[in-house]
Amino acid sequence: MDLRDIATLDLHDATLVSVQLDWPKRHCRFVIRPVSQAPSQPHSLDFCDVTLLHIPQQRLWGRSVSINSASFDSGVVAIEMQSGDVIEITATSVSYGAL
């Protein structure tokens, strides 16, 4: 899947469960629970050839584990959390699916 397609995924209100980074392989996995799927069915966003991963947790809007939106601009994927934090990832590709 092209990185630009991240904005087409229905990630609003999905719960971010974990972020896993395999440093030697430059692979990053986001485990999420989308609201549009069965609650027990976790999904993953898998990023390949990661060169940047920025994960602030300042909670400017308060505590939240839910995703507000995802977008792609100027080579960077931005995942805005409902806490106001914006996670940034630079990678060559992303895949999305059930675990």
C-alpha cells in the first residue's frame, strides 16, 4: 500500500494498543483495535524501511489512546492522537490488516 493511502483508512476512534520497533530491520508495527471491526480483532499498520519515528506523549488535549486521524504530507505519515500528540513516521511503505 502506498503511504498516501493511509488517509483512506478508517482509523478514527481506533485504539492504539502498542508500537513495536525492530531496530535492525527498520520495521515498525502499530497494533490497533479499529472500531469498525470486531472488538476482539486487532489490526496492524506495518511500516518498512523506517528512517524516522517520533512519538510524543505530551497529552496537550488530555489522556487518550484513540486515533483522531492519519495523513501523509511531504514524505511523512502523521497519526494524530485524540490526546493532541502527533506521531510521525518516515518509511518507504505501509501495509494494513488483521493480525
